[in-house]
Amino acid sequence: MVFAVGTKFNIDQLDVHQVRTYHEKERQDMHKILEKYVLICGRAGVRADKLVVEMDSIEKGIVELVSQRGIGKLVMGAAANKCYSKKMTDLRSKKAIYVRLQAPTFCCIWFVCKGNLVYTRESKSERPNTDSVSPSIPVSPENDTVLRSRSVTEGYNEQVGLRGPFNEYRRVASDNHRIIFSGPTSGGTLRANFPSMSSDRSPSVASRFSSSSYGEMVGDSPTISLARTEGNDTAIDSSTLHHFIPGHHQPSSPSIQAESLNDEPAGSMNDELLDRLEQYVAEAEDARREAFEESIKRRKAEKDAIEARRRAKASETIYADELRQRRDIEEALAKGKEEANQMKSKLNKMLADLQAAQAQTSSLEHQLLNSDTTVQELEQKMFSAVDLLQKYRKERDELQVERDDALNIAEALRKQHSNGSSTTSAFVLFAEFYFHEIEEATRRFDPALKIGEGGYGSIYRGLLRHTHVAIKMLHPHSSQGPSEFQQEVNILSKLRHPNIVTLIGACPEAWALVYEYLPNGSLEDRLTCKDNTPPLSWQTRIRVASELCSALIFLHSCTARGIIHGDLKPANILLDANFVSKLSDFGICRVLSEDEFSEKSTSLCYRTDPKGTFAYLDPEFLDTGELTPKSDVYSFGIILLRLLTGRPALGIKNEVQYALDKGNLKDLLDPTAGDWPFVQAKQLAHLAMNCCEKNGRLRPELSSEVWKVLEPMRASCGASSFRMGSEERCEIPSYFICPIFQETMQDPVVAADGFTYEAEALRGWLDSGHDTSPMTNLALSNTNLVPNHALRSAIQEWLQQH
């Protein structure tokens, strides 16, 4: 078995070169370890030689060496170091267990692990006498006898050397085989050259025979050890030397042997030794040849095994392909079954639908029989609705006359009030409060009651004289404080308009202004959904725009020369409980006067330093310092764009202009306001862009151009449409809704495209130059509008019920 990184292979699965490489690496590692042990023994003053044996089983090799060498003491590992524990008392290695059971009983064995003694097997018999198998040549402690054999690859020459206390002798027997006796005075060397040998494992034999100090390792016999060289190893015990030199008798002493050799250098002993060596060389050659043939057979077997493995892999591939095909067929079969089941389910469903259709047909036939009665009832209801409509129209006309009369009376009273008003201080026209009342109302200006903070003061919510009010405290140390206080008192004390905040009173002692309290905060808070307040619907936003336009028209025409607000922005537009908008913060408003510095201009303006919020300020006002009514128109246009998109004021004009140019205005509309009617949204966008013209002369007039656009939109929305987007409403049938206004139709008409629209909305569509259908965008064959009386009657009936 050959071990690789993380796995192992059978040796029969590898070629000869791979096996040799593996064996060579194992030998190198073994020699490194043995060299360390020899070095340790040398440092301790003990002479040690290496003995290497190659066998298929390590544990069997150890037992065989113990038996052959008569080893009486042996130290061996009990287990791998990683398996060691302090509680370990028994052997875990299979090799150690085998040696403990099979080793001769004369050998005492110590089993250790990680430097700790784990188990000791005591010897139970005496070690056998090794004199019978040891060389009979006496050896002194100073001299040793060494037999070395060395092999080289593929054609090895083995040299056997014998060192002893002999003089140097040489004999050349032939060209291929020779015996050389050589050596200094202290010993001699015997060398024999043999032909190379090989086996099925390509073994190379290296043996070293040495005689150590007397009695050092194995009693009186010399110590025999086997060392590995380049090839595989073969064990040679001490008796091998005697087999090489049969019949050789040890002389009585080294000196006697030396004399005999000197007397007979070509004697019969050398001839006999040469004959023996030649015989062994021949036997070795035969063994090498047999090993070579066996190696060829083994290689052929390995090739056959590799071919069989390749065929097995091919068979596995074919099996995998067949298995995959079978799986595909099974999946296709399952899919077919599933489709069949689906078709069966669809068939059952179609049968059920057919039965339901048949039942519905029967029901419709039954309803058709009763349709005549239903038609008569609807006709009666339609006549009643027509009578009711005429009644409502008459009441509307009467209310319009009453409204006109009331407006005339109010205008007359206003003129009368303005002509008879006193030129004295305006404090007498409204309530005046004391400072302690202001403190009590605000709980000594509790920060929890603060609802706003501006550039000139703070605003508190309070209860003053059993009335909820908003108290504006101006900064007394500010340069604008007194002037702003006087300005608002002078203006708001004389103004009364439904969309202008009401000034209840003032406290001159504390520079405080008392207004009516508007619980829904400012328009800015609602556009940004401050404190998670619900957003305003698009209908409410249209109403806020029209109310703001009405308030500005009133300001610009309330006096002989008009008043300019000058700081128009969503933060100064407040909302009451019904989301009615009211304009506030008149601290920097100005009364118009004739332009004294322009000879050619007859316009009214007020020259001052620019003040207010930059994003809403008129560019002409910033350039010239002239505040005109068109300055409020510019600010109104920016507010209108914010109502449409819900985006910040800075840069909004460019964004809307770009969207109009690209035709994607719908993507810019605020989605939180609901589904904007595109026609109205586009009309408002163009109106706002006209109000934001840089040149003031190109801006539209509020009273004529702007009001004519906003007032019809406000009227078309209806009073019931100004609820918040989050409030629950009754579900209106979809065919009651005008596709253009997205509101319940009051006067439905049918166009040439077959769709029903609100008459006012469709006329506005056609009057704006369109000749295509609002729904299909296809050209209309004609512009005739046919009243849809049946739908109108159904709408009126539904409204009466809801």
C-alpha cells in the first residue's frame, strides 16, 4: 500500500517508476531518522551501527529481528503521540500489540508514548546463546570485522570487505570476479565483485558486518547490522558470512592466521573461496534473471489492471449516462402526468363554468321577463329626477341672486366704512389685552405651548378669555419688532376676508398680537407631512390655491393703491379645522405708491430692501428693489408648483419646465395627493410657470387670467371632494366618474369615441385645441356631444341614496 497526501493507493495500481520513487523517499526519510539516533549514541559514548530490513509487514520484521539477533531489550512505541492521554494504560497500536504477543519471551519490551512509559512486557526466559551462529574468528576490542555490500542501479557490483589483523594480500582470478585482500598493518579488507541482482521489488542489498567491543551488544560475538543504500534492503544475519566461506576454520589466533596467509598466498583456501564465490555469483545471476522475468510479469499485470480500471471507469460513465437518461425519462413522464392532471382539472373547471353559465342563462331569462316592469319604474324615477333637477336649478338661481345682493351690500358697507374710518390709532377697533392675561394664556410662555418661531418672534397657543387663540410675541429688542407690530395692527385691523387670518387684539405692553387659532397648522407642515399628518388630497390643494388667489386679489385691490404681502410662502398660509386656508404674517407687507423714480412707468411699486424667503422672492425685486403686485404673483406660482409636486421650492421651476418639455409631468406630480386629473394638472402647471416668468410684465393678472382657471376647477371638484385623502368615502361606481376630472359627473355626455365625460371637462378639452379622444388618443370623427340622460338619472338617484 502506497500512502499519498490525504489518501492511499494499492501498489498494483501504480507503475514501477512511481513505486520506486515512493520507496526511495521512504529510504531517505528512514536514513535521516537513523542518523539522528546514531548521532545521539555517539554523543553518549556508545558505538552504534544501523541495521535495515525491508519486509511487507513492519511488526513481523521486528519479531524476526528479535528472534534472529537474540535481542534481549527493546523499546517500542505504544501508539501515536496524538492518541496519548494520562489515563492510557494499554497498547493502542496494532503493531505494538502484535510484537507484544509474538515476540520471543526472552526479550523484555518497554512500550512508550510521548516520552511516557505505558506498558512493560517482562522477559520470561533466558536469551539463547548466540555463539553458535556468530563468527568463530576471535576479535579483539580494538579491531573489528566489517562486511559491506553496495548496490548501484541496474547492473550493481557488490563488494564484500573483510577487515582483520591481516597484512595486504591480492589475487586476481578473472576479469569479472576478483578477490582482493588488502589492508594496513592494523587489519585487512576482503572485497568480492558480484554481478547485479534484481527482484520484483528491485531490491538492492547493503549489509554491514562489524564487530564492536567485546560483549558490548551480543556477548562475545561481533555485532552484525544491516544498512540501506540506494535500493531496497535485504537482511543478512551473522551466519551469512560463514555461508560465503564454507569450510573456513578460524585459526587459533590472529597471528597464526596471518602467518598461514603469508606462507601460502596462493593456497588452496583462496582457490576454494574463489570457487565458492563464483558459484554464488552464478546463483545470484539466476536469481536476478528470475526476478527480472517476474518484474516483467508484474508490469504486464499492472498494465492489465490499469486497462481494467480504465474499462471500469468507462463502464461507470456509461452507467451514469444511462442513469441520467432514465432520470430525464422519469421527469418527462412525471411532467406528462402533471400536464394530464392539469388538463383534467381545466376540463372539470370548464364543465363547472358551463353549468354555472347555464344557470345564469336561466336567471337572465327570468330577469328578462320582468324587465318591462323595471323599465316602467325607471321611467317614473327619471321623471321625478327631472322635476327635482328643475327645482334645484331654480333654487340655485335664487341663491345666486341673493349672493349678488349680499355682495353689493357688503361692498357698499366697506366703502362706507373706509370713508368714515378715523385717522386715529387703530387700537380702538379691536380688543386690547394686558400683559398678565398674555402670561396666563401661555402659562408663562410654556415651551410646550410654542407652535412656531419666526424671524421676529415666537407663536404660542393659549386660552384667552375662554377663547382658543394664537399669540405672536415679537422680539422687543429687534429693530423690526416695533415696526412689524405697528404694521400688522394697521393692516389687519382694517381687513376682513374669509381667507385672511383674523386679528383679535393686541398687547402693546408686550408687543404681542392675538390671532384666531387655526388647529391644522400651516400649509408647509401639511406638504411635508410633519408629525405624520396625512397629506392633502389634490381637491383640497386646488381649493387652497383658489382661496389664496382670492385673498391676494382682495389685498391688491382693498385700498386705492393696494397692499403687497411681500412674504408669501406655505409657512404663512394657515389651515383651520375644515382645511380652509388663511393668509397670515403681514409684518413686512407694504402699501403701494406711485413710482416717483420712473418717468415712463405708471405702475405702482414700493422701494425697499429685499426681505423674505429667497426661494419665493421675485427675481426682479432682488435686482431692482421694487416691490410690485407681480412679486406676489411670482410667489403664488412657486406655491402652486409645490401644491402640484410636493417638492422643495428651490429649483422646482426648472424641474417642472423640464418635465413639461419631456412630456413626463405625470411622473413629477405628488402621488400622496391621489390620482391627479392629468388635464387639470397640466393646466395648473402651465399656469404656475406663467406666474414664475422672470419678466414681471409677462406674468398673468390674478383677477382675470388666474382666477378664470382656478374658479372652474374649484367648482368642478364639489364640496364633498375636499375631504382628506385618508378619510373613508363611499365607493362610487366607476362609470359615474368622469375620465378627465376623476369626479362624479353632473352633466354626462357621450363623445364620438363612445366614452362618457363631464360636459364641462370635454368642452374644455376640445376648446384647448385637441381633436383626439382623451381615452384612446385617436382622432374624433366629430365633436358632437350627446347627453346621456339615463346615466344622469342613475347618478342623481345614487346621490340621493348616499
